[in-house]
Amino acid sequence: MSQQKLTIGLFGFGVVGEGIYQVLHELPSLGATVRRICIRDPHKPRNAPAELFTTRADELLNDPEINLIVELIDDAEAAYAIVTRALRSGRHVVSANKALLARHLPELLYLQQEYGGSLLYEAAVCGSIPILRNLEEYYDNDLLQGISGIVNGSTNYILTQQAKGLDYDAALRQAQQLGFAESNPTLDVEGHDAANKLSLLLAHAWGIVVQPHNLLRQGITRIRPEDWDYAREKGWRIVLAATALRNADGSVSASVLPRFVAPGNPLFDVRDEYNGLLLRSRLSDRQFLSGKGAGRFPTASAVVSDISARSYQYKYEYKKLRRSETAQLAPDFELEVYVGFDADNPVPESDFGEVYSSYRSEEGAYFTGRISARALLAAAWWQAPGVSVIALPEGAPASRRPAPVRKAALALAV
Amino acid sequence: MSQQKLTIGLFGFGVVGEGIYQVLHELPSLGATVRRICIRDPHKPRNAPAELFTTRADELLNDPEINLIVELIDDAEAAYAIVTRALRSGRHVVSANKALLARHLPELLYLQQEYGGSLLYEAAVCGSIPILRNLEEYYDNDLLQGISGIVNGSTNYILTQQAKGLDYDAALRQAQQLGFAESNPTLDVEGHDAANKLSLLLAHAWGIVVQPHNLLRQGITRIRPEDWDYAREKGWRIVLAATALRNADGSVSASVLPRFVAPGNPLFDVRDEYNGLLLRSRLSDRQFLSGKGAGRFPTASAVVSDISARSYQYKYEYKKLRRSETAQLAPDFELEVYVGFDADNPVPESDFGEVYSSYRSEEGAYFTGRISARALLAAAWWQAPGVSVIALPEGAPASRRPAPVRKAALALAV
């Protein structure tokens, strides 16, 4: 495959956009030049020649010279309009907008197929870690058994500070001051961003297309100081993990949940804004990838790699979606969890398939045990304030108990 | 790119070959079938239909139906004959034979170019970790600053046991009993295997083609009990690291050396037969990949991924080799090392550019300091028995000293 010259229309000139512009200048071997840049505010001073800039999207989308649209704007709705218009004109697109991608994946798949343009978005999941391309190209057989990882840098930064003793509010403020969390952190701390990424991982790992709001999800806002005490006693950390495990029947169990991790698990050492992914496959056993998951340069790194890949006509083949037998999400599956609560929020033992341990005192209480996803979602306490749900490390108390019914579903160590 | 049916001629039916045969049977989605298997010993019982087997290579190499040769035999010379003949007939080849690949890379590049067949060999470096494909596809720009890693599972297993207190001979025996080391371990313990892999990494990372025997190399056989005491005192481990660092002038410094690693460095936690690679690039900062580096299943995993990639017409583009300006190996570079020796093997202080610390007692002595690769190779003690050379962790004593002249060359944390 020979290298093709790319003429880029760039949407957005924030920290990432400006970084990309500079890198493309410094790396002529990429064979890509920025022809026009669409911005919202024409009055802001910019580190690039004034004639490149416009506020009119049409000047990029109707320019016949531009063969690649790079979309790096914050606004998911505006990004949706740009990306779909570009794809409808048969252009190739690079985007890092995971919310847009996860929510509109079916339409974006259709537009690529119908109009022949390709859409690359490595930067949307785990920033600089090349996970989507590896799922497409390297783990493209049926041997992949599970993925579990830290896919959101903001929450991992907050949880890292909390592990050191800071309370949630102070940790969040610190993350915001350092630019690791948004002023409105809801998307991150409630796990929506992680669910978006899990949804993209499911598509590339097993060909499963699912709306992120349909995934079992809990963020980090309900983790209580008592839960941190519990973790510290055991020598564990708490991480926010996106997890997808292939079951024996071929279905896949998926969740975004806080999880206890013990030392020895590579995720234990993924700190601050870093992301990390554990993969398990039948032949290669456990693999681990880590790197910076968010921020100007890691995002720029992934976008530059997408641009370079596109110059060699790379596209996602979505091989697993095109198989005659694609995997399905498991309608129900077993979880091993810790549930923390206080006297005002009683959690009935009967909701659990099995209780491993229970603790009650005047200050509060917890259960550890096995519960089905269905029972968890139906439980009145699942969304109740003052109740925390944290997945247990593999084998932690269960290893001292009879094996749960569907142990196979839990084979991936987290 | 649509999937192409592959008809495979398989050379070798050892543990990996048999594993591949079974996996291809179980995964019809790969679209690959084994048509003939060439073996050396026709009398051994085999877990496959007898009519598949032959001892005559020609029956595979002359079969017009066979469009992919998968070469999995031990003997590097026989493998060389098979692979070059297959490439000369324009066939595609998958191989895991790093010695063959590293030694004959220029010819293998030429044969691919001249006859149009492609050669894939992900299994040759770090077993199940998809490093070559990522260097080709993802880190394919000029931003890659360094690679450093544990690329040999046998020595890492031995060093892991030594860190626990076993002596070298006992650790080696244990590795041999578990199948992690060969009965003749020379290729592994003297660092030749790591040098072969480093040579392949250099080709895919920066387009540098170098014979492995031209790389600065020291194995693990000369590490002394006193060196382990030194490591334990500091809380460090010793690993055998293959390292390549891009210097400010664009040249690359490459070495295979034992290295001290401190906690916090992800390589510190790569134990037993696992391999791990740290990558540093200008935008994505530090990335880390780890997984099983050797053994039946990890090798089979990588070979199956190569077969699958080939079914989608994947080939290494060797993009960096084809650039007008390719990187060169640095003719000389600075190293920060610990040199341990006893009274019978005096190491003169004057060989060092700078001595950070020196220790002498009746039992033995060591220096830590900065030395040029050229001075190291020329030193009488470099190959002397009883003298160990172990690279220092980044910044370990140097951080308490004036910065060395070419600090940029040492920017990759190991």
C-alpha cells in the first residue's frame, strides 16, 4: 500500500488541535497538510497563519481538495453534524469524540459502508494506548476472553488521591485544578464516559453494538469513607473498571463498576491519569497495556497515528461485526460485589444469590456476596444514596467459599 | 479488504505446530486450513490424520494449492532454506524463528520486495505481545523516542528466581525443568536471543537493519552474588533489558545489558516468563505492554494472529526503511553502569568518563559511573570472568551528580 497525500480540514483548534497542527508541520514524512481550520471564536489569537481559519464549516466540508476531516471539538452535537456530513460526502474522518461515537455507532457504521469514507477514532478510547486497532487487527479471532481496565483518567486521578487519604471533594477539586477533570465532572464521575468507551471496546472486541446507556454502570460518587477503610485494611485500591467477559456460551457480560484491586494485579499500579487494560485470551493468557489516557499530548498522539494510518488507506474492517455469528451481550450474569450501606439504607440479604460475609456495626454495614446483574438493577438500593456497590477482586472471598454457579464468567482477574 | 481463504503448508508439528493445527480447526472464521504438514520423524505418533504428514519439503513447497507457509521448526538453517524457497516462489510465509529472521533480514526484505510474497513474524519478538505490528502501524511516525524491555522469558524466569535468593545454577535448572530454558541455554543466557529480538525491533521501530552480533551485548551469566546483594540493599531487581534510545541527533543507541530496575518502573513487576516493553514517544509519553513472552500458547497466539492478518492481505510495509532519511545506529553513546569485580580483576577508574561512586573491600569492589560504549567494548575487563556490568536505573546515582554530557540519550526510564 503506498502512502497517499492527505489534505486536512481541521475542526477545532484547542490544545489538541493546535498540537496536531504543529506535529504535522514537524513531520513531513506523514505526508499530511492542514488546509483549513474551522473554529468558533474568530477573535481568539491563534498560533497559525490567519488565512487558515474560518468559522464556516462549509468552507471545509465543500472543499474538493480536502480528503480528510479531523474533528476535535468539544460539542458532541456539532461534532455529530460535521462527522455525518463528511462521511456522506465520502470523505475520511478522524475523531476523538467518544460520546458521539458510542451513541451514534450504528449510523456511523452505515455511513461508512454506504458512502465509502472511513472513520478512525483510536484517541476515543484510552488516549495513547492503541487498543482499538489491536482489537481489530491482532485480537481479531475468537480467542479473546475478556477485557478489563481503567479507561477514564479523571476518575483514576481522583481515586488515586483518595487512596492517599484525600476526601472525594478535595480530590475532585485537585483534578479540576490540574485539568484532569471538567468543571462539570458528571460524565466522568458517574461512569458515563467509561460506558461510552466500553461500548466502543465491545464493538471492536466482539462485534457487539450496544448503546452505552444500556450498560450496567455505577460511577465513583457513592464510594463511602468506610469503603476506603475496608480497602486499606485489605491492602487494596479502588479503581473504576470497564469490564467485558466472554462467557462459556459465547455471550459477553459487560459492566462499568468501581472495583477493589489487590497488589499483583497490574491495574493496581495504574495511577493518576494513566489508563490500563488487561486482556485475556485463550492462547496468550493475560496481557496488559498501559499509558496516558487523557490530555493534550496523548490524544494528539493517537490522532496523529490515525492520520498516518489513513495515509496508508487504513480503515477499521469491523471484522467481527461482519461475521455470520456475532457475540451477544449476556442478558444476565453473576457479579461478586461488596455492598456498603448504613442503617438508613438497609440492603436485604435475600437479594443476593449467596452472601460471603456480612458486617454490621453502629456506624454502618456491608455485605460481600454474589448477585445477579438483573437482581442488582432491580434492587431498590442500587441507585440509593448512601449505598456503594464495588466489585470484589477475583477470588478474594469467593476462593474461601463454594464456587459460584457461573464462575467462568468471572475468569478475568480484576 | 475482503478475507482470503488460506491453504497452509505447515513445517513442524511440535507443541506450537500442533497447537496451531488445533486452533485453526476450532476457528473456521479464520478461513484457513492446513493442507500438508512436513515433519522430520515419520514414526512419532501425531494427533492429526496420517495423510496430512510428509517428510518431504517439496510436497509443500511445490503444491500450487498452498498459498501460505507456516514455518515452526527449531533448526534455523533448515528454516532458512524453507523460508527463502517459499518467498522465491512468491508465497506468503509466517515464521517465529527470530535467529533466522534477525540474521537474514536484508535478504528476507529483498525476497519479499522482489517476489511479492510477504513474511510475518509477530511471534518472533515477545511472543504474545503485538509489538512489531504496533511499531509498524501505530508508532509509525518519527515521534518514537525509545524502547526498553524484557524480551527473553528464559532469563527473566532465572533472574526472578535469583531475586528470591536462588543461586544461578539452581535457578537455571529450575527453568530447564519447567521448560522455560533449553538444555543448552547459551543463546538465552548470553543475550544472543535478546540481541536477535532487539535487531528486529530496530528494523520496525526506526528502519535500522543491523546484524545482532554487532549490538553491544552482555548476558546474565556474569552477574555475581555480590551484585544481587547490592540490588537487594537498594530494593532493586536485575533484569536483562534490550534497550534502544533515540538521541537528539536522530541516531539510536542500542544495547542488551543486565539492568537494575527500581520499584515504580513497570519492568520491576514483569516476573517469571513474562515479557514487558516500555515505549516512550514524544506525544504519548510512556507506554507499557506486557504478556507471556514464550511457550506453546503465547507463540501459537501470535502465529494465529499473523495467519488471520494474512487472510486480510496484511503485510509489513517496512515504512521506516522506505523513508528517505532513515535513522542510524549511534557509533558511540554514553552508558550509566555499575561494574562489579574482585581484586583479581581490577577495573581502572580511568576507563570511565565519570565515576559516581566506588566501593572496595577485601571481598570485592564496584564502581558506578558513566562510560562510553566504545570504551566499554575496548576495555580488557568487558569480557573478563568475574567482572559484571549492569546498567543503572535512570537517575539513580546520576541524579545526585552533575548531569552527564549526553543525558538525552538516557531519557528512557529503565
